[in-house]
Amino acid sequence: MDNNKFSKLRFYANKGWPIFPVTWLINGKCSCGRSDCNSPGKHPLVDGGFYSATTDLDQIRGWQEKWPAANWGMRTGDKKDGGAGIVV
């Protein structure tokens, strides 16, 4: 695991900012593998999208181990009000 990357993810989580893993680019194409992807390298890897964002370090570590090359998004706004997500 990339401890430097995890330390940055831990920083966000410890600030109370919920984060979630996002696809990344491989040779200019989205890691999701869909040839018709309309948001290459910028859409959630987890079911529930930005609603699945968390500050739980065990969950974040598990996601990072599963997708070490992932970009990361942050949920903005309140989950109950719908919120939104941005890629950080």
C-alpha cells in the first residue's frame, strides 16, 4: 500500500471530509473499461457513488488496497440533502 497516499486520505478523513474512490485513466482511457464511458477517470468505483463516501479509515484503507491507482472524490454538502461529489 502507498503509505504516502494513505496519509493524505487519512488527512481528509480526520478533517471529517467523507471521501470515496474514483476511476482513473490508463493510456487516456477510463479504468472502468467501457469504450463509451462519458466521464473517464472521474466516476465512482463504489455502489452508491458519493453517497458511499466515508471517513471510516478501515473502509478507506480497504478501498485503497483494492484500487491502489484510484483517484479520490469528496462528498460536498449534507448526505441527507443530496450533496454532490468532487474529484480531489
